Amino acid sequence: MSIAQNPLSVEVTLPREDVALVTVEGHLDLDTATEFQAHLANQLHHGRRHFLIDLSEVPFMDSSGMNIILRVYQEARNLPGSVHVINPRPAVRRVLELTGVSITVPISEKADEALELIDRQRAPETPGD
């Protein structure tokens, strides 16, 4: 399928200054991966450390998409930051699980759940917890 038949739409919103919610719509594959990567790189350049990648409108993702998610995960982890996948469709979730990406990159059903995970990671541990 050509990119004309399956264009990629990427929208970035900022729920917090250092958190980018990246909403992706369309097929995330070899034809569209460069555009997806450019959006993530731009957010890293602007100081975002935490990435919520909403895949609820992505019916198909191949290894190109997975590699970009893993790459931004590595970069965010070094900041330190985090990457969370939000509400992937069943076919995409299955790919993430079969490849082991879901072991490394947490999957949440809603962005609010991922924000709570980020808050828990930020909270200093207190004795007795």
C-alpha cells in the first residue's frame, strides 16, 4: 500500500511541560516511520522527557514503528524519562507482546494511567513504603 492510501497523522499535545502526548493515526510502517520519528525527535529537542504514544488509531504497525518506539525509549531513559504506549488496537498490541516490546515499554489503556505511572516514578521513596 502506498503512503497516499494510508497517510499518517501525528498530533502532539503537552499535558505537562516535560510530557508529550503523541497521537498517531494511520499505518505505522516503513513508508510513514520517518515522519513519526521526526515528531518524536522534535519533542526530544524541545526538552520533553516523557512520551505517551497513543496508538488507538493505528490499525497496523510493522518493525519500523516498533524500532522507533524502542529508540525513543532508549533516548528518554537516558534523560531520565519514560515512554508509554496508550491503548493500542488488538493487532498492534499483539505485535508489541509477541516481540517483547511490551515488557520494556509499558502499555496503558488511558493517558491518565500513564501520567500516574510517571508521577509514581518521580515520587521519592520514603521509608516504610
